[in-house]
Amino acid sequence: MASDGEGGETGHVNHSEFHSSAFLVVEEAKMIAVRDKLLPHRGEYISA
């Protein structure tokens, strides 16, 4: 994992040669704005 410069975390997982996932941990207040910029991909809120 790495820092995004604002205290959040980023990372990725390679599931296979053709499939991978990436994540960005942000504050709940910023989640909707970040998710909308990632379209057509999706963002999800996961409570800890």
C-alpha cells in the first residue's frame, strides 16, 4: 500500500494476467466526488 499524499491509502491486486483491481481509501465525505470521477468504474463505501 502507498499514501495518496492526503493521508489515504492506495493499492492494487493482480488476480491474473488480464484481471486486476485497484483501490483508494478516502474520507467518506470525499467518496462521492472521487467515485463520480472514476466513471464508468464504480466506487463503494465500506465501513470499517
